[in-house]
Amino acid sequence: MEIFNNLKLNYKIWFSNEANEGIMGDGKWQILKAINEAGSLTKACENMGITYRRTWNDLKKIEKAFGFQLLESTRGGADGGGMKLTPEGERLVMAFDNFHKSVDTLMQKHFISMLDELRNSNK
């Protein structure tokens, strides 16, 4: 069936605690990457169209859950200061990158298999 040719796979990954509260996921992973690229939490929030206050609270929640600081800031000066990931924050982003690559490959493989199964069942 032609409808199966137009389908694409979309999904989100997130980790939660025992209370089922989201701790770390695709959105927070993206903001951490954006902060590192922009060199500023404010700029990253503006670029992504999200609020500073909620993002700050989300990042503090991740830090509390994982037990390490994600961001380090620099004060003023000629460049006006900024923010970047700590080494632990960089490792978290890299680990999530690697996890996502593995999961993305696996999910795409199974998605294609599912579509093939649906196509074959309608013949």
C-alpha cells in the first residue's frame, strides 16, 4: 500500500526516576548541546524558543539526579561572559549522543521490518 511509503519514524527518548518524573531526555539533550554551541544559556533558550527559568530549573533537576554540575559560567570581561558545559556535562551529552545513535539505528531497522510486514499482510 502506498500509505506505508509515506510513513516516517518519530519518537522521543527520556529517562525518569522512581516517581516517573522525567529527568533527562531529547529536549534537555538538545538544550545542553545548544548552550555549548551558543556559549550562553540565554542565547540557547532564545534560539530554541524556550523559557530561561524553566530550562534553568530543568538543568538543576538533572544535576541533582546525576550528582554533578552540568554548566560552568564565566563572568563579564571583553567577551561579556558566557556559559559552557563542564567536563561531566560534555560526557553526558556524548553518552546521550552515542546512546541515541545506537537506538536510532535499531529503531529504524525495526520500523522498516514492521512496514514490510504490513505491506506483505495486505497482499
